[in-house]
Amino acid sequence: MASFTYKDVYINRFYSIAGKYENNGVLKNVNKYINDFYYGEKTIEDCEIKMQKEVLKDLVNNKTELIAGGDLMNQITATSSSVNELNISFLGLYSACATFLSSIIILSNFIQGKFIKEGIGITSSHNLSSEKQFRFPVEYGAIKPEYSTFTCTGSVGCTISKYPSKIKIKSSTIGSVVDYGIKDANNMGAVMAPSAVKTLIDHLNYTKTKVEDYDVILTGDLGKYGADLFKTLLSKDHGIVIKNHIDAGSIIYKKNQQKYSGGSGPVCLPLILFNNILQNKKYKKILVIATGSLHSPLLVNQKHSIPSTSHLISLEVER
């Protein structure tokens, strides 16, 4: 287990872009919405790159020393392409839908160690590019089961620095890889719930805290069925009944949008975190768990099970 505590690490600014379906959901105060899957570009891949570039345009300044981030496309295509003209040090990351917190943890450790003073974490996802990457292009018309999720479209970035703000990063835990034996590429909630439980328990043990010590525990994109499994495993295996849990994927779309079990993708968690949770004045102590299915289409087609990892940060917000 790799857990860390921080003294002077802060989230200073953030910027988010969301797609048309996310626009019709529960998000508040998003900086920009796009109304279609192309955003004026010829391809869906270029759309995702454009979203990231706009996020970076808002956040990059003369203090930016490092950009860390990734996305779901092969070779983290969107992120690598969005930074290629900035001449700023770049760490490309991949933890599937847990990628955004990977970037936050790495930047926090660099800042705590006084190696840098400010950096940017960024991620994105796109519904059509993700379906093409991991399952089938939507034109194929494959039927999806009710327990599947709908990949969110958008991009989110934030600056992490030593400069004080109202959002302080207190601690983090880097999760290990957990394989629950699930082989269904649509059942991401079941794939990821066990790793979310393990990372949460590891963090509680490290910090000597309880779930009741936090105002809210936000998981990434377990979806409705995965969120239920998360709570069941906590209760059955650890005797923990969790009452302050919100799953970003479960709430990002309204029920009448009929998006299966909910939202997914690395952008799902930060969209809810920055535009809903951090905007709610009743949440001061926030535990955030990003869940990632380390899903390889190659190995899934060879009937391998799907491993997962989950990463965690704790925040304290001055209200």
C-alpha cells in the first residue's frame, strides 16, 4: 500500500467541458458545453483533442511546470496531441477511468517533495471514441445490457500547487490491482467495485479514520449496480455500513435519459466533483475514489478476466 499525507498542497483552479447528454443531466456551472459529438471537427478523435486544448488554454500559465494526464484512446492520443505545442514537461498516464486521480496524486507528491511548485492534471473521454476503442463502433448497433454504462463526453483539468486556496489535498492512496474474475466487458461496475473497497479500507487503516469522518465519499463510475455491490462488499466483508456515499456515474444522468446503469469514463468523476460536490457548501471533508477497469479488448477476446484499480484522495474545503 502506498499512502501519503500532504501539508501544503492545494487545488487552485479548474475548468470543465461537457457534452450534450451531460448538459441534460445534473451538472452545474460547467464552463462550456458542446452540442454534438464533433464540436466542429471532422473526427470524434479531433473533437476530444480540441476539448483538452481548450481546458489547457484556460489553465496553463507561466508557473506551469508539469502537465500530467491521460485518456482512453490508444497511446493516450488525445492528451499527447493536446500538449504537443506547449513545450511543457508532460507525464502521460493511464489508469483507465482512474486516470485523473493518478495525475492529482503524482502532482501532489511532486509538490509536497518540493520538486515543482505548480502543475496541471487533465483528462477527457468521448462516448463514441471509447465505444470504438473498447467494444464496437456505435454504427454497428450492438445491443448493450442494462448493467452497462454510458461513457461521458467532456474534458476536465485543474491546477495543483503549493499556493494556498480553499481546496486542500490532505492525503492519498494509490490502489493495487484487483481481479474479481469478471469477463463481461459491459459489467464495469462489478469489475471495479472490489478494488474501490480495497483502496478505501487501505486508506482508512493508514489514516486511522472511519467513513463517518467524511461528509461524503464519492466514487467514480461504478454505476447503479456497481455502487450497490460496493456497499454490499463493505458491509459483508468489513462490517461497514456506508450512508454518505455518492457514485458519480450513478447520478450524472437523469433517470429519464435512460443511460443504462449510469455514466463512466475518466471525465465522469471530475465532472461531478468540480461541478457538483465542491459547489455544495455542506461538504467540507471529501473522500474521492476513482475507479478504473484495466480493460484490454485483446485479452477480453481471449476470455481473460478484467483487472481493476482504484485511487483515492481526501480533500478539505474551507467554506
